[in-house]
Amino acid sequence: MPANIKLHQLRAFVEVTRQGSIRAASRLSGISQPALSKSIQELEQALGARLFIRRQQGVVLTDIGDNFFRHASLVLEELRTAQEDIQQRLGLAGGRVNIGIGSSVARTLMPQVIDQFHREYPQVRVRIVEGQLVSMIHELRQGELDFTINTYDQRHFDRELSYERLTEREYKVVVRKGHPCEKARSLAALQHCSWTMPTPKGSYYRLLHDMFHDRDITPNISVICETFMACTSLVAQSDFVSILSVDVIADPILGRQLVALELDEPLPKATFYLIQRRDTTLTPMSAYMAQLFRRYCQG
């Protein structure tokens, strides 16, 4: 980092960017608005470029500001990780672990892992983000997530990330109990139904779309649900059809109203990986959390 750029300037810039205005950043950080404005002005002078366009309702990044934000937020996350790493290696286990979890893993392995981790290190804060890899890529690249347990599409390999295979999960077509097609035995018999699926941008669901295409089946996917909770609720309370993990179906609360169809043609299994930035070493606490996931996947 150039000598004329100071950490408090980077922190001010990143906080204002995330909050969208100096007033909101001031309220959240406890730093006065004049102090934040001064830090950003000094940063712009040091860089020789405008980072924000000031407007009545807040601030908007310039193109240069948008590019610099990615670098600045990554620098601050790397510094936080380095500080926590030192503290944890000195035996002062604290800080936080930030992880992403696919929905199938969230309902099976995750509760056991988090419970054991919290019992051993109750002072470490844990942040859990649930969803598909596509929704977590930005935070992984920026260092805001330590790792994720998720599926990925090998055709769209991201060289910034590393992938460690952990486990496979089974998926099935699901309908509500009492659905008119509850006894269906093939995908073709369900073509006329209304389907709901999570975003096809997700790696496993992109694989399903390819499978439909290869079998010359075109289900009427009229509703895209960005969350598994929305998808599950819609299927449980309507005649929509979907494809979900058997772990979701087996959930004592979520799966109570669902039926997994026993079709003649099996669906592809989903392979879950431990995914993290290739150029980053996990802190001791994050590394231990990853090891717990490995252990529970094996056992």
C-alpha cells in the first residue's frame, strides 16, 4: 500500500460505499460526518481521482471508485484475517468465521458442525450464508466468506478458487401430499404440470436443465424461486412440482407436506465441495471449522 494512503481512509471509503451515504456510515460507525468526509477527500487526493459522485440522497461510486472498492475491501478483509490469525495462534481464540452453505448441507451436516464448534469455541462469532455458489462468488473473492460448502459447475471453472470434493447428495422430484400426479413414474408424465425451481444459474440446477434438454423434455418452469424455503413452501401449498434434495424432503418440519416421487429414471446426484480462495490461508478457527465439515462428511 502506498505510504500516503492510510487505513482509516480505506475504512471510511469502504463503510460509506457499503452504506450508500456519509450520514448512514456515520450513524453505524460512530465517526462524525465531517471526519468521514475529510478521510475520503484525503484518499481522493492521494489517488488523484474522484471515487464518489455526491448526490442529495447519498453517494454513487465512479468507475474508478467501483474498481478501487474491490481492492480496498479485500485489503481490509485480509488485514482482519491476519490479525485474527495471530490472536488465535497465540491462544486467544476470538474473531469470527464466515461460511457459505448449500441448502442440502444446511439441513444435515451444518447443525452438528456448528454445535460442536460453538461448544469448543463459544467466544468465536460465526456467520452463515445459505444459498447456491453463484450468490456467494463475490463474497468469496472479496474475502468476506472464508469458504463455502457447495456444488459448482466444472464447465465454468473459476481459477481464483480451489475445490475439495466432500460428499454427494441425492435429489428427487417432489409434490405435495395428495397431488394429482403423486403416482407419476416418469418425468414425461409431469411435463404438463407447472414447475418451480431455484435459479438455473446454480450449478446443480444448470445440470438438471441440461438433463431435460438431453431427454427432450421441456417442463413448464414458470416460477423461479431464489430460495429453497420459498420453493419448498410453494410446492407444499400448491400443485407446483419441483426437484429438491432428499435432505430437505426428510426435514421434520419442511418435508411434512411433501412427497418424493419414485421415478423410473434417476436424477443426477449433486457433488458438494469445500470451496475457498486459492491464494488465501484460513485462520486457525476457519481451518478447524473446515476440518469439522470434512470429518462429518466422512462419518
